Amino acid sequence: MADQTSARPLDRSSPLPLWAQLHRDLVRRLEAKAFGGAFPGEHQLADEYDVSRHTVREALRRLRQAGILDSRRGRRTDVRTTRIEQPLGALYSLFSEVQARGMQQRSQVLARHTGRDPAVAARLGVAADTEFVCLERLRYADDEPLALDRTWLLAPLARPLLDADLTATGVYAELARLGGVRITGGQERIHAVTPTVDQRRLLGLGRGVALLAIDRIGHADGDPVEWRETLVRGDRFSVVAHWAPHAPYQLTVADGSPLGATG
């Protein structure tokens, strides 16, 4: 059997550009775990594939844009081996998922106060003058920014969070511990957004990296008590779904109205 980790010759008679062939072969080798955590430099790849450094740079640029490689000025290029995955159709904790993947979770609280927001109140179906506990956090995984999180929780339930240490724990865990309130369900919508200049700075985003916006309504005992907007790095996050051959699913349009069940 051929070694799946070795470089394959590029076809100079192919209409596919050399950089694209190189990109494709590097992806193949990465999937075969060819490089471990360290990735070869431009000179080594140029010699290995007998191409120019310009060709190598273009292939590597595409890999960085896709979040497969991580390289910064003054540092070597490394392979991103871990992506955070969110399962569809289940109550999900970003804090728990980061920890489950063996990474250190940390949050920096950027803002914490009480306030009123008629738009959030309307989303939750409560009175416009309802008071909320408002939290804004920058979430880290292994000391690298992962997500920008804004949460609005009904103040009568969440007031203990105003004094809680949220550095190394999740909001849901503290809400249950301090107030006896458990988020047991809800709904989410996920869509891609273009980051602002401030968001790009806070999250340390490279050029060409988009954000995934996760909008969540959280329920406790069947009642909506939370509105949350999480902006997570598109190069470090994936959404996954498990399905069976005959399981029905439903598509929706942008406003949330169903298109109908499909088998």
C-alpha cells in the first residue's frame, strides 16, 4: 500500500494550477497525520514538490484562510489539530466542549450590569421594561480567543451572577449553583457574519476569517429566560449533525418559517 503521508508529484500538464494541486496534496497529507504538530517551511516544501516559493506561499495562504494552519509573525507555522464542534439538536455548552477536548477554558468579563432592552424582551416574549442581567465575555481556549459572548438573563433569576467569578466556569453552572436555575432547552439559529474591526481585534482574526453568529433563546422549566448572541471564530468552530437514513428533517427560510418536512 502506498504511503499516504508522502508527497505526490504534481502534474504540470494539468489545467489545475500548481498551487491548487499542492494545496490539495497538502490537505490529503494533513488528513493522513503526516506532519504532527509541526509543519514544514516554505523552502522545504518548494524542494519537496519542485515548485517555486510563490507557488508554496499561495497554497499555504489558502490553508491559513481555511483555519487549517496557524502562523504568526516571528513564529513557526503549526497545524491546527483541534476544532470546537457543536452538535445540532442538543443543549450545548461551549465551556464544557472546550474542556472535553483537553483545552483550558477561560473567560474575560468585558461588561456586567443590569439593564433593559426592548428588543431582547420582544425576542423572549416578556414586557418591554423587563430588567436583565447583561454579560459580555471574551472566551478563550488554550489562551487563544475563541468567541465573543453577549448574554441577557432575566434579572430576578440571574442577579447572583453580578458578583460571581466567571473566569474559569460557565454561566449555566454558576446560575444553577447560585440561584438553583437550570437551562434545560431552547432554540438556536446559526449564520455567518463579517466581523467588525473591533471584533477582529478582540478575537485575533486573520484576514479572510469569518464569524459564526449563534443566536440562542434558553428555557428554564419551559419558559424563555435567556437571550444569547455568541460570535465564534469560523476557523476554530464547526457545526455537526448526526442523522439516520429515514429520519425526517425540516428546512427553514431566513425568517424561521418552515419549508416542510423532508425524508
